Amino acid sequence: MSGYHDPVLLCITVTAFSVVNFLLEIGKTIGIRSLTFMIATVQWVLGPFLSYSLLDPFDYYYMPVPQDVYFALAIPGVLLFALGLYSINDKYVNEAQLIAKLKTYLNEKHSVGLYLIFTGFLFSYLGPLFPGSLAFFFYLLSSLKYVGAFYVLLSNNNGKYLYFAGVFFFLFLDAFTSSMFHELLLWLAFTFLLLALNLKLKLFTKFSLLCLGFVFVFAVQAIKGDYRSAIWGGEVTEQVSKVDLLESSFETRIASEGLFNERNIHNFIYRINQGWIVGHVMAYTPKYQDHARGETIMEGVVATLLPRFLAPDKVTSGGAEYFEKYSGLILVEGTSMDLSPIGEAYANFATMGGATFMFFLGLLYAAVLSLVSKLSFTTPTLILWIPLLFQQAIKAESDITTGINHVTKAAVVIYLVYWVAKNIFKVKL
């Protein structure tokens, strides 16, 4: 592992490569591969690198293992993951032809997008009325409003920008009402991918928008802690609104001290550094807990393929059991954290085996994307459903079960929506 004793240049090179790859790919394809690779690199390589470089060793969120030990897993792992993602090519003849064909297909179908938007909002409000066991199903159906917004955006509807803005206004509203911003950031990223594909943005424009996106994400992280604490602490009253709390958080954390002050930089590192959890897994396993040797992967596959009534004891994705078992960290009640794919890979197969496993995970996602691209020859609108299909898979902090489970169940929901639209409502999506 001597090559990782001074990984500064390697970390910067891998991070820069992922960003350049993203900028070059978007506008040519839907860009899910490059987005997934870039997010993984930021959270598994850049975040830990900044932690080692800028945080005090006595900081609670400082990396818990030596950097040569950590990067011996993270750098090969993220590169092999990317290699897997790009090992199977899409079946598009030409992306420009595909988007042109899609826009022609949608020219007279703007009403389809409106139906999807309406259905998505309907299920958003119906979901809480049904048992919790159906929550994920209703969550997927509620996301139809974003897919519908994409349909409308590519149609010839005169009011398409108004409809699109309306959907995303409610997305912003939900984020600031609940003080949960992850879904907002993900769908904004997906929208960026679609706009880049549709408008054929120049490289400088894409880079500028990416920088603006970074500043927005940094600002959200700067104020999120104070704002969320105030919301969850019950400080919203008749006299104090959420807008007041947002303004107060902005004044406290940005306006008075500047956006890029030391506190905000440290909070940003805490948030993007998924390596902190991975490091705890490496420090705890196998010293106090034996490697799983594929057990969590197999249980995740069972959890994905079998419904709960056939496997009532199956593992729940996003649960605390594996996190606490393999990291040694105890979660406060109501807190949810996952091992992340690379952390779970290490928990099962150690350093070299874990890094190698990441290639096969990337290969699995590549196979799904290749299949979608092949099906889009006859059903061009399928590419607009890719963000819904990979909504959890692109997240570098979700566990392996969560990613595979989401892709599988989202695929089932997408198939059902197409089937119902065609066979019951006589509408071709």
C-alpha cells in the first residue's frame, strides 16, 4: 500500500477526471453513468481527502483510519466501479437522433405529460392514507410528476415552461417545508442532464452551470443544520414562519461571515465525506466483527426478489442492523445511515475483494442502462424514466440493497404504468 502514503496527486487526478468525464458526456447521452461516477468520487475520494487535509485530527468527523489504508480501498474501488459502469455500451445509434425522435414523438402528446403530473400529485397525497407497507410503491408513483414534467418540457405545448416550473416549485416547497433537500438536489441534477441533452450546451456553459450547482449545494449545506434544527425543534409559530427561520439561518451562516468561512467548509466536508463511515467499517471489521463474506449481498438479493409475505424476515434496506454491526457506531433512534456500496463491499470481502466487487456492481447497472437504451428504439420515452429508475442507485451513501431494490421495483412500476396506460386508458406513453 506504499503507493497511497501520499495520495494528494492521485485524489486530485481521479476527482478531476470524474468531473471532466461528466462535462464531456452530458449533452451526448443521458449522463447517468458519469453522474454516478462523479458523485461516488466526490463522496468516497474527495470528501475523505479534504477530511485528512483540512480537519483537525481531534475532530469527531476526522477519518478513523490512516489514509494509506483507506485509499487502498477507495481509489481502486471507485475506478473499478467506473470501469464496470462503462463496460457495456448503450445501444443508441445516435443520441442526437434519439432526442429528435423523442421530441417528434411528444409533439402531439403534451397531454400525456399533464396526466402523469396529475397522477404524481394525486399519489403524493394518497400515499399517507395507505398502510406503511405500500409507502415505497406510492413514493415511486408520486415521482411520476417529475417524469411528466420532462414529457411536457420536450413537447410543443405553449405553456410547457410554466407547467415545468410549477412542478419544480412544489419540489422546492416540499424541500424547505420538510427541511429535507436530497430529493430536490437529485431531481435538479436529473433536469440538468436532460437540458444538456436537449439544448446541446457548450462546454463553458456546462462548466458554469456545474459551478453554480456547487455553490447552491454548498449554501444549502451551510444553512441546513440551523434551519432543520429550528423546524424540528418546534420554533415555527404564528409569529415565526419558516421563511423567517430561513432568513435567520442565511443571515447567521452566510451573510454575516461569508459563504466560504471555516465553519461552512467543515460542515460541507462532513456532509460529502461518506468515507468517514467507510473508515469506521474498516476500523471495526474484522477486528471486532468478521467479514460477512457475501451474506449481506445475498440477503439483499432475496429482499429485492421476494415480496415480504413470502419472506417476512427479509432484511430492510436502509436499516440500522448492518450499519451498527459492521461499523461499531450506534445510531440515535430515528437516525438513518447506510454503509454505502463501497463500505458494504469492504464489510463482505475486505480491501481487494471489496474493490473488485465494485466492478461487478457497476457492471450490473451498466447492463440495466444498456437494456433501457435498446428498448428505447421502439419506445423512445423510456429514456425520460431513467432518472426514476436510478434515483437511489446513483447515491453514494445508500447501501447495495437499497440501490438494487430501487432499480428493480422502479422497473416494475414503470412497466405497470406503461401497461395500464396502454391497456386500460388506451394511451401510449
